[in-house]
Amino acid sequence: MLKCLCTAFICKTAAELCRDCGESSIGTKIELGGRAAIILQTLPLIKAIFSLAREMLS
């Protein structure tokens, strides 16, 4: 979870810096990339939750 928090903080800061420089489209792309990175970082946790749910239903 700390890794996701750091990713979000860095991406948000970089996006705001780009917007301050007048490059709002780059800022938007950085935020989109950050969201994708966070989703990829949480996939193992989501997989474990689904596996646990499958075991409980069996």
C-alpha cells in the first residue's frame, strides 16, 4: 500500500508541475499512467482476494 501511495504522490506532483508550465495534456497523461501503475501494483492483492472468495464458496 505504501508503494501505491508513493506512486500517487509522485504522479500528482509531476502532473501539477506540468500544468503549472502550461502543459496540461502531459499532466493528464502522467495522471493516467499513474493510475495504470497503481492498478498494476494492486493486481496481486485483487487476485488473492478472489482466490480467498473462491475457497470460501467451495
